[in-house]
Amino acid sequence: MSIASDIQGSLVLLGTGTSVGVPCIGCDCTVCTGGHPRNQRTRSSAILGLPQGNLLIDTPPDLRMQLLREKIPLVHAVLYTHEHADHLHGLDDVRLFPFMLGHPIPIYASEIVEARIRKVFDYAFEKRDLTHAGAVPSMQLRRVDDQPLEILGSVLTPIPLIHGPYCNVYGYRIGNVAYCTDTNRIEPASMELLEGLDVLVLDALRTTKHATHFSVGEALDVIERLEPKKAYLTHLSHELDYMTFHRELPEHVALAYDGLRIPLT
């Protein structure tokens, strides 16, 4: 089986949807029923094509189909933003990669995310003989904190973000590209880490205010302050119709979509 892929030097947005995805189950709105490809939003995740391999950011429940859709046959390491189900619960889908790598897959996670992994996927850590190879995810957990990370030949800067009153999140900057999903507040120290960007990918759930996510207006305020050359809005709900809403955005801002490829600079 070939393990080649063509994403090196790119950030690929695997999923750009909110926690329930778009279309939403049981919804008959025009976005959910219209079938436009850029309104088909799986749960938010991304992958970086780095010099020494592919670094997956988050493992949503849609992970298997995302990787198949983008023809990405191998993940070399996983990096987490936070512990919520829509960003974590596809972790079991990485079970195949240790066979290809020849070793456990490195999992980069904060202390809180690691604790959730050990709780939700407790079967991967049980001290008992396996029934067969690949029965559980084979992982090597590595800690993420506020310090820069060297992964697969590149340096990433964690960006502390606030995601409502009960959850802290890490965004990540690599070179002049930053990925900041799931946030409704960015403190001044983190804003400094986001200065001078070529591309900012930023959470913007809907037009109205939300308890844990930026609205579009709030995201645009952050973008205006940071002045990236280009910005993409992600973690989008079904309230944002790609076909019409992109016309309402500033010229240098666009709605993200599943499969969007952004060159790393």
C-alpha cells in the first residue's frame, strides 16, 4: 500500500463544522438540505504536512472519512487543541498507523487532554494481554504546555485560548500561519503571539453571540486587530451559507471549507 501524500508544506482543513456537523440531523434548512459541497462540514480538525511527516490536529468522530476524502494514508503524530468530544472521540481511528510506522504513534496533549484520553479510552491502557495486534490504539503520550514544540522537523508555538468558562484550548502557530479553533476570548499575551501572520484560521460559529465561541462579528474584530494578510473562519454552524455569506465578509476574510489547503509560510 502506498503511503505517499501530496500535502507537504500545507495546512489542510479536514473539517470546518461545529460539534454537530453540517448538515445537522433533523434540520430542513436550505444549508442542510441544499447539498452545496462547501456547506458539507464535518467536525473541525486539520493536518499539517511537515518535513518529517503528517501532523494531525485533533481526532474528530469524522476522522476516518476525512482522511479517505483527502487521500491521506498515513498520520505520523497527533496534536490536540482540547478535550471536547467533537475533537477527541475519533482517536480509535489511529489504530492502523502504528503498523505502518513500526512504533506507537506520538500523541501530543495537555495534562487535561491526556486525563480525558486515559478516561475515555481506558481500554488502551489496561494491563492485560491483547487478543491481537491493533486491538487498541498504540500511543506514546507527550505533554503540551505553553512552551514551543518541535514535532516532525518543525517548531510549533502553542497559543493559549479561552473556550467559555470551563475549558482552555491551544491554538497553534507554525511560521506565519496560525490555527485557532474553539475560542471566545484571546488574552493579550496570546494576541502578541499571533502578530505578523500571513494566514489566521479562527473560530466563528454564527452571527449571534455564543457562550463558548466567537461570533462572526467578534472574530472580525480580532482579525482587524491582528491584521493577518488572509483569514479563514472555521467551526461553522449551518447558519452560515457559504454561497451567500462569503459576499458579506471583508475581501481578505473567507469562510473555510472542508478540504481547504493553505500553504505554510
